[in-house]
Amino acid sequence: MTLPCHSSRLSLLSAGAFLLAGTALAQDFNAAPPEAPGQEPAFQGQTRAPVLADDVELQQTVLVEGLDHPWGLAELPDGAWLVTERSGNLRMVGQDGTLSDPIAGLPDLDTRDQGGLLDVAVRDDFAETRRVWISFAQPRDNRKTATAVATGTLSDDNASLQNVQVIWQQQPAWDSTKHYGSVLVFDNDGGLIVTTGERSVQDARVYAQNVTTTLGKVVRIDPETGAPMGDPGVAEALPEIWSWGHRNIQGAALDGQGRLWTIEHGPKGGDELNLPQAGRNYGWPRVTYGVEYSGQSVDEGSTQLAGTEQPVYYWDPVIAPGQMTFYDGRMFPDWQGDLLIGGLQAEALVRLDMDGDRVAGEARHLQGIGRVREVEVARDGSIMLLTDEDNGRLIRVTSAQ
């Protein structure tokens, strides 16, 4: 049984009206002045990598429009997609662009500001288990909120999540409606990676450096029970912590070697790409590129400090990164192993040509497409994008060649 069609869905015929072909004009985005003038990278190639020629002809097909700030995306074995809307809806998009009514059974959410329903994930055994994981902003006492993770099984008729249990909660909750993180990634060793934000406000963000909390952290848990599976390497640290000193991680992915990479929002300047190692400190807010939105220095203005790790790459000006993925598909063979990133402020599909653990070049495709929140590679090698807008869209990007 399939779900009823939502009134705003696009049929394949109407989707064709949104079929666009062509490449974005290559622009020297490196010519823009930095937002934190005077800061210098720690090593060559850490920022402003060479601009790659944007000579790949891309074709866009809008599968669905009218989504309310969509955030997360997960492909199912039959080619359908689960999509989250921050306003609190989990929906299914069929291969033909049919958009379901909201799936029932979600836990209580706080949908103010940057909160709401965030990421969604499934494992390779979904066809047998029908198990789904979600992350969300959870309401707590006295208007406080925190990132949380829940899991449940999708009913056979796709209408509801059943036996939903919250398996992990960020501690402590805070009276803030910003910087929840939050991405879900299954690693190759049976763990579930959860990224968090440090809740933005001045009195909370210092806890990104406090390993007895899970603000501004990468954590690793058992996906069934939420039991800690981190490796902090510090006696007093919470056992689910993997790394700390992060600002607001909204992108994470495994590379071809199974290693975890993350990408996080910096302040005014200083978006970071990291290869987080267990038990390492990534600096925020003591060390960062970029400045406060006021133009003042963050903390003491340090960009390097003993005992903290440098980002693999950073952006100034920012791209405001959403989700990311490493390309592994047949449709774009020249992009194999490249890192694809959703650019919210960049309004583009940002592509990094990777040379080992360093960035060799950067391209920005489909510039002006909208605030790209989510990027996934479909089984056929096409690229799926979500735009985080009032009239959010799910777009399939294919090769026009």
C-alpha cells in the first residue's frame, strides 16, 4: 500500500517543465575578500584551493517542490526516498515523484528557529528490518532543548513509524534554538556517528571544550541501544565522545577507506572540513578561523594552538555547508572520490577534488540553484539535492552528455 499523494507533488509530466540543462558559469570565487583579513593558513592549500573549470554539462530535474525547509534524505532499496522537513514532517518520495502525506508516529519535536526534524538514515538491511533513525530538536523543561536521536520501524503500509524509542540525548539541554548539528552516519564497525552543535549562545558554546558534555561533539553510539561506543581517551570524558571542540557540524560522510569526515559552520569566516580522530580537540571556540559576526575576534583570536587540530580545509568567506558525500558512481567518472557539499550561502553544489588528505581544487556547480542543504548519491550515480527553503525542492542532477 502506498501513501496518498500530497497536493503539492509534481507529476512526471509537470516535473519535465522544470528540466534544465547546462553548466553554471565558472566564477573566481577566490577573488572575494576574506571576512577575517590578516589570518593566515597553517599550511599551503588549507584554503582557497585552485578554482576548477566548471565544464561538466549538468541536467536538473525537479522531482518534488513545495517542501517546508527539507533537511535530511535517505534512499530506500526500491528507489524511493525518505525526506525530512524541519517543520516536523517525515515524508516519502516515490521514484515517480509522488510525495506522501506525513508519516505518523514521530516523537515530540521543538520546531522553533533552527530546530525541528533534522536527519534521517537507514541501513543496508532496511528491506528486512524496515528500521529508520532520525535526529531532531527535543523539547526539555523550561523551554530548553537539545539534539536527540530516535529509532523505529516503518509500517508495511509506509504510513507510520512504530515502536519509536529515543536512544540518545545531548546533555545538557539549553535555552537556545540554534546549532543542533546534526547528521547521522553509520560507520563500518557497527557504530552510529551523531554530530552535534554547541548551541550557539556565548554561555553554552564554551562547553564544546568540556568533555563531560556533548555540546559541540562528534559522538559514537550503538544504533540499537544508544550505548556509548566512543573513544575519547580522556578519563573524565563521556564514553560516547569521539572528538570535541566543534561548532555546528551539519555534514558528515565516510570516504572510500571508511574514514569519517565532517564539515562544520564557522563564525563569520572559518567553515571547516575535518578528518576527526578519536580523542582529538578541534579547537572551538578557543581556536578558529573567522571572526564574530560583530567583526570582533573569537576568544583570543587564535588560529593555531598546541593541543588542538587544524582543519584539513577552511573557507573564508563561508559557503555555509550543509550535508556532504563522497562521489562513488558511474554517471560522473571524473568525479570519483571527489567530495560533494551542499552550499547554503554559496547556493551551489560545491565539489572538492581530493588528493589524499588534502584539497587539490574546488568547483561550484549550479550556482544560484538555491540553498543546498543535502547531497546524496543515488544508486544509479545521479546526485540528489535538497534546497532548504520555504518552497524546498528535491532535485535530481544527471549528466547531460
